[in-house]
Amino acid sequence: MDEKRSNTDASGYIDDMSVAPLIDLSAIPESQRAAVPAVLHEREALREINRRLEHLIAELNQAVHGKRSEKLRDDERQLAFEDLEAAIAEAKARRDVQAAPRTPPRKVARHNRGHLPESLPRFEQVIEPDSLLCPCGCGEMHRIGEDRTEWLDIVPAQLRIIVTIRPKSACRRCAEGATQAAASAHLTEGGLPTEGALAHVLVSEYADHLPLYRQSQIPARAGIELHRSTLADWIGTAAFPPAPGSIGWPNT
């Protein structure tokens, strides 16, 4: 593919390989000539966005109107819609940035889109001015109000290791033996996962429809190797836990 070039030659023309005829800068006011290369660059960016959108729309048309044997699965169709929505959002954001005025806009009231539940925890961050001293020199200013803005934050899942320590105690004067607290009961005796980890795998598999091979990739980013078959064993153990008093149930 030929590389597209856009430059100005000695005659005052802009040579753009994708534009015909050439742009005559002498016909453009001198104060506006500097903006011409930026406009051409913006046009190429918009063309690239249009090509991406056309490709995604073609995939959607294939999913909806294609032959039965060529139709996408439900999860693949959802991914196509997500890509299309992301591309549209990217185009809108690019348009807003490029169309932003040079002067600060007039302050307008901003409202949250949707309603954030009151049950969610809230962490307040107070941003104080650099100085509360009055410019006239009469002392420190007093608070007369405040503006509150709520943002929805997501804390990624955190992997942690719970270490259980059971001290052993013995009498130094006699030989009556030692004492130690009994081990707590777990669904996977001698295994790695806690009940919380098992619940996370089950919810991800059956409620969020996240395949096990993808779930294994998440802890791998933190250096923890969990094979898909291991996660499958966890699910089987959680589905049929040992009954109290049976083999595999710890003594408490």
C-alpha cells in the first residue's frame, strides 16, 4: 500500500496523494492556511473511523441476515455489538476533543446518568483551595457551601493468601501430651481455594458465563497458575460437598 503524503511544495500547493485536484493555498486567506494540514489529518482520521464502523456493521449484518450455518453465536454477537458501541463512543469522544473551544466553556450544571444506590460505600475526597485567606486581608474565609460530584469507581478483584496458624502447646513439667486447636472445616480439604474463591468461580461460570479457560487467565496475570481442569475440580467439589461425619469431613 502506498504511503499517503501531505506536504506543501514551492509553488504553494498542498500535495496530497489521496486528493485530486491539488489544493491551491493562494486561494485560501493567509490566516487560515496553517489550519489546512490539520483539516486534512482530521479527514484521514474520520475515514479510518468510518472504515472501522463499516467493518463492524458488515459483521452485524452477517450475524443477523447471514445463512444459518454462518451465523454467530450469542456471545459472539454480543461482542460485535460491544465493538460497535465502543467505536461509536470513540468517534464521539474524538469529535468532542477536536471541536472543543479554546476558551473555557461556561459552567453548567452536571448530573449523574442513572442513579447510584445509597447502599454502596462512599469515600469522600475533599479538595480544599490552596489558600483560604481573603484577598482583602481581613482574615480567613468561611465555608458557605459546597459542590458534590459522585463518580462510580470499580475496585478490581484482589488475590490474597489466608494463612491459618494453629499453635501447639505443651506442659514443660509433665509429659501429658500437647494440645492444639482443631482445623477449621473447608469444602476442599487440603486444597487451595477458600469458600469465597469457590463462590467466585461458580458465579463467574454460571451467572456471568465466563468460561473456565478465561477464568484461569485472570490469576495468571498475578503469577498464579490455575489450570482449567483445576477449576473444574473446584466446581465439582462445590456441587457435591462431603457430608458432616463422612470421609473428607474434618474433625472439629
